[in-house]
Amino acid sequence: MSERITSRKNQRIVDAAKYCGHPGDKFLVEGFHTVEMALQGGLVEAIFSLQEYPSPSVPLYLVTPEIIEKLSYTRNPEGIVALCHKKKSKPLESPRVLFLDDIQDPGNIGTLLRTALAFGFRDVILTKKCCDPYNPKALLAGQGALFLLNLLLEADGFEEVEALKKEGYYVVGTSLDRAVSLTDFAMPEKKIALILGNEGQGVRKEILAKTDINIKIPIASIDSLNVGVAGGILMHALALIK
């Protein structure tokens, strides 16, 4: 059953609006596709919509355009917003792990999470200086991918590399120096952990020193690629290796 709310001062709206652009223990997502992904992930607590929406397991509130505007962080909202709680981290369970070292741009974070889901990197480790994946811009770029991923946040970086090795992962760093070209890379029959680094500095040298191998993408006429683009190329290539 749905409930209608017409006042922007309604306590449910006031409470939800606290998380608009300011994620805490809860956060807001918007758009039909992202809300659907959030429902699949089992993280939705309530839905605020301009029209009826099938949500048998969570409360649905029919609201006005003014309320949607109050809860939205985009210029042209689709008319549906969901209040969600954050997903708890679980132990690693995927044969492919994406390790993000101090990546700070929310668009890059969202793009990499979306790409990780597409190519089977279901576990994602983010170090302490990474942008919050629940940042509104990251959520928009990720298109709900984080709802179907296992995120391990606030990682130190060094301890996690050692732990990955103990768990049988072949740890692959990325670097422009002293690295094997992707075209010459021969992957052993092991689980994979791919490390991508900060937009300006790359992967920290101390972490690169702990990897099993460091690789680079052969490119011409330009010094480097955006980390989101590079991550997509590398994840696709590693996903093809059986």
C-alpha cells in the first residue's frame, strides 16, 4: 500500500532530505534504473515517487514534484527517489578483485564500479583516501553497480595486498615504469587482484613493491589514460583470460 505525502515539511521528507548530497549511514539514490538495482541489492528502506511503483517489500510514498526536487541531487529528476542503507562488507568471494588505491574523482569511482560489475570483479577494495563510493556523482556514474558488489572500504592498502597473496590471489599492479606490457602478459592459473591508482600519482610505490607483477597498457602519442578508461581496458583483458 502506498501513502501520499504533499508537504515538504513532513517529518519523513525532512529526515530523508538530510542525506541528499550528504551520505551517512544512509543515502539517497534516484532514477528508475538505480532504484531497481537498489531493490535487487535489498538495501531500500523507502521509495518516494510521483506515481505508483511496484515495491512490495518497502514503503512507497506518493509525493509532489516539489518534494522530489527537495530529495533530488540532479537537475532533471526522473520522479523517483529511494532511501537506502549501506551494504555491509563480506569476506572476499570472487576470483576477480578490483583494488582502488586513493582514487579521488567520484566519476572515476562510479565508472570503475560499473565496469567491475560488467567484467566479474565482484569484490572491490577501496583505500582510505578514495572518494566515497556513495558520493552522489559516484552513484550517478556507477548506475547502481555498487548494490551488486561487495565493497571493502577504508583499506590501508599494504595489509590487504599481503592478505590477498595469502588467499591465493595473483596481485597485478599498474605502472608506467618497470612494468610488463599488457600484450606480453601471461596470466598464471590463479585468482586475480588488479590494482589501479590515484589519478595524478598512480599506485603508491610501496604497494607496487609488494605486487606479483606490474603491467601497463601500450599506448601511442599521449603519456597516459584516464584511470576509468585504463581500468576498463585492463578488466576486460583480464576477464578474457581463463
